[in-house]
Amino acid sequence: MNLKPLFVFAVSVVITAISFGAAERTTKDLPIGPGFDTSKVIGPADCIECHKHSGGVWENTPHHDSITGVHRSKEGHAIAKKMDIARITRESLCINCHATAQQAADKTHLISNGISCESCHGAAGDWMKRHGEFSDKEEGEETEEEIAKRWNDAEAAGMLRPSMVLSIARNCVSCHVVPHEDLVNTGKHSAGSEFELVSWSQGIVRHNNFYSKGQENKLASIEKQRLFHIIGIMAEMEIVLKAVATAKAKGNYAIKNAKRFSLLRKRLKAVNQVLDNPQIKEAMAAIVDLKMSLKNQDAIAAASEQVTASLNAFAVLNDGSTLSAIDSLIAKEEDYKMGSVKQE
Ligand code: HEC
Ligand code: HEC
Ligand code: HEC
Ligand code: HEC
């Protein structure tokens, strides 16, 4: 018997139960940045000791010194002033998305000038040692069970691995969508990036160069690109819908997120046109006629919950191998986001 549908059923039941329990929706429920336990953050230096090729790529990305750049920029100061923030590098709201912070004793401090390894792979205090040691053996001498256990332990301790596409997608959009109404409407901060997971992960931030020992910085496999394409759209959509569902005013925040939803709906429609998939159909049915109006917030919240349930199910059931119908929709190399490397 195939257990997967049962598991999916369980997942949707849990989600429905949780959302019915929520008395009132507020912006506070929305994730702002990755939200890991900062007391477990150890900093990029340890990672780079073993992963120097990853470090070499990361150092040249806009992530690397984001908070320093914001702190020094006119635009950053203008936002801080409007938000009544004295020091950007001490303000958790900014640090959440522009840096990686570490909580030590009673003090929170930045462990890098920007967004470092653990912002994307999880705070590593409980998994760093174990994932990169070979169960007290030499490399290549562990049994299959030992290898599986080592990775399971790392995941249980909060490691975000490249194979965990849904968690990775949600993690990227926890920063690249900006679900904070005041910051956008009052602070005049951007409402988020023109994000798209394939093109944004395969350009300047790509560092698939560890297993090739630095010989090659590989593109994600085509199976993974398909998952990135679809899961990326839906992960962004669930949070963008939540943003509109909880918006309090008809300002830039509500308007920009509503526009963004329309774009995402077009992308999902295109997928639905070429791919016969029950979860995509289900999600599409919930959003196809959805009106983006503050009067319609209850329906928008409900649609967001359906997108979440469909997305969770889709991610469990698909490994990308049966999704070749969407290949012509996937971003091409000329679309990859090369970013702008910050100059000191
Ligand atoms: C002691 C050396 C060492 C340190 C320190 C280290 N790693 Fe690793 N890492 C490894 C090794 C070895 C592997 C591959 C293990 C294998 O082949 O089974 C690995 C694999 C990985 C992978 C790929 C996982 C996968 O699913 O294939 C990621 C991501 C990663 N490390 C991130 C990090 C981050 C982030 C840090 C710092 C918090 C870090 N590592 C620190 C040695 C290390
Ligand atoms: C939810 C995540 C999030 C929060 C919170 C956030 N930012 Fe940003 N910020 C971003 C993203 C993502 C971008 C890039 C937007 C793009 O791609 O156009 C950005 C861009 C910027 C920029 C323009 C680009 C640059 O790096 O100079 C400034 C300035 C800035 N943010 C300042 C701030 C300040 C100040 C705060 C705190 C008051 C803050 N941000 C809080 C996510 C966030
Ligand atoms: C912006 C988020 C982000 C940051 C920052 C980041 N990673 Fe990654 N990392 C990813 C993603 C996403 C993948 C998988 C990409 C793919 O499959 O195309 C990955 C893949 C990897 C891999 C697997 C490489 C391979 O050869 O397959 C390792 C190892 C790794 N990261 C280590 C690190 C280390 C060490 C740092 C810090 C120096 C770091 N990462 C910073 C998101 C990030
Ligand atoms: C902790 C928050 C955070 C996470 C997680 C994060 N980013 Fe970013 N990212 C930012 C911010 C903030 C910027 C803007 C940096 C700047 O200019 O200061 C940025 C910039 C970028 C850029 C450069 C864009 C440009 O216009 O130059 C790319 C590409 C990118 N991110 C891709 C990703 C991908 C892919 C992921 C997930 C694998 C990811 N990011 C995860 C916060 C984050």
C-alpha cells in the first residue's frame, strides 16, 4: 500500500485544525526572516573551514555584507528615520532579514556583516559537528544506516539541506517578501523582491561546488529546477496572500502584494495549463477568481490556507521526475540573477 496519500491527508487535517483555531489574523503571525533560534548560531567561519568553495562564492554575493551596506546607505537611513530606529545594526527588525544574529549570554550581536550560511542552512549549534563527521569513522567507511542516521540527526537538529526544497523556498521568501505593513507604508521600504526561485538561486548565489571539490559549480538538476519552479511560486503565493489578508490599510503594502499575487497566479496558471496535477488544480481552483480587495480578506485568508495545504501535499508527493511537462516554463540561463556585488 502506498502511504503517501495518507500522510498528505494527515498534513491537510493538521493545517485546517490550526487555522480554525486562530481567533484573529494579525501581521504578527507572519514570519519576518528565517526565525531560527539565535542562541544556536555559530557563525560562518567554522563552516568555511570545511567549505571553502561555498565561502568563496558567498563572499561575492549581495548577501555577504547586506547589513553594512544598508547601514551605510542613504536609503537605509531614510527608512530608519521614518521608522524611528536609532541604529540599524542593533534593530532586530532590520537584522532579521539583512544579517545573521547570534544570541550569546544576554547580548545579541551580529556574527557577520550580512546574511551568512546559517540564515539559509539553519542555526548550526546542534548539527554542525555531526553532519560533517563520518560517524567516528573515515570517509567512505560508514554503513548505509550510519549515513542515514547522521543526516536524520542533522535534519532533526534544524539543518536545512539542499534536498529540502519546500523548506528552502519558504526560507528564501521569509526575507524576499516583506510582510511588515509599517515598514512598507511608513518606512517606505521595498515591498519585496521580484523573486523567482530558479533564476534567483542559480545565478550569483549558486554554490553547488562542494561535492565537485571546487572543480565545478553545478546547476541544480532538471528535476530540482522543476520543483524549484512550482514550489517557489506556491511558497511565495502563500505568504503574499497572507500579507494581503492581514493588511490594515489600502497603502503600498496591500497594493504591491496584490499585484504580486496576480503575477504569481499567472505563473501557476501556466503550470496548470501544461501539467495535469491534482494539487496544482486544487490550489488553482481556490485562487482562480480570487478578488484582491480588503473587503475580501476572509476569502483571501482561506485561499492562502488552501494554497498551503496543496503545497505541503505537492512537496511530499513529487520528486520532479514526472514534471517534465513544465520544462519550457523554467527560467533559462540568461534569466539567472547575477546580482550586484557590493563595493566597499
Ligand atoms: C568538519 C568539517 C565541516 C564543517 C565545520 C561543516 N561542514 Fe558541512 N559538510 C561537511 C562534509 C564532510 C559534508 C558532506 C558529508 C557527506 O558527504 O556525507 C558536508 C555537507 C554539507 C552540506 C550538504 C548537505 C547535503 O544534504 O548534501 C551543507 C548544506 C553543509 N555541509 C553546510 C554546512 C554549514 C552551513 C556549516 C557551518 C554551520 C558546515 N557545513 C560546517 C563538513 C563540514
Ligand atoms: C522581511 C525582510 C526584511 C526586513 C524586515 C527588512 N528588509 Fe530591507 N530589504 C529586504 C530585501 C529582500 C531587500 C531587497 C529588495 C529587492 O530585491 O529589491 C531589502 C532592501 C533594502 C534596502 C535597499 C537595498 C540595500 O541593501 O541598500 C534598504 C536600504 C533596506 N532594505 C533597509 C532596511 C532597514 C533599515 C530595515 C529595518 C528597519 C529593513 N531593511 C528591514 C528585506 C528586509
Ligand atoms: C541565500 C541562501 C544561502 C546561503 C547564504 C548559503 N547557502 Fe548553501 N545552499 C543554499 C541552497 C539553496 C543550496 C542548494 C542549491 C541548489 O540545489 O541549486 C545550497 C547548497 C549548499 C551546499 C551543497 C553544495 C553542493 O556541492 O551540492 C553546501 C555544502 C552549502 N550550501 C554550504 C554553505 C555554506 C558553508 C555557506 C556559507 C559560506 C552557505 N552554504 C551559504 C542556500 C544558501
Ligand atoms: C535572511 C534573509 C534572506 C534570506 C534567507 C535569503 N535572502 Fe536573498 N537577499 C536578502 C536581502 C536583504 C538581499 C538584498 C541584499 C542587499 O543588497 O543588501 C538579498 C539579495 C539576494 C540576491 C541578489 C539580488 C540582486 O538584485 O542583486 C539574490 C539573487 C538572492 N538574494 C537570492 C536568494 C535565494 C535564492 C535565497 C534562498 C535560497 C535567498 N536569497 C535567501 C535577504 C535574504
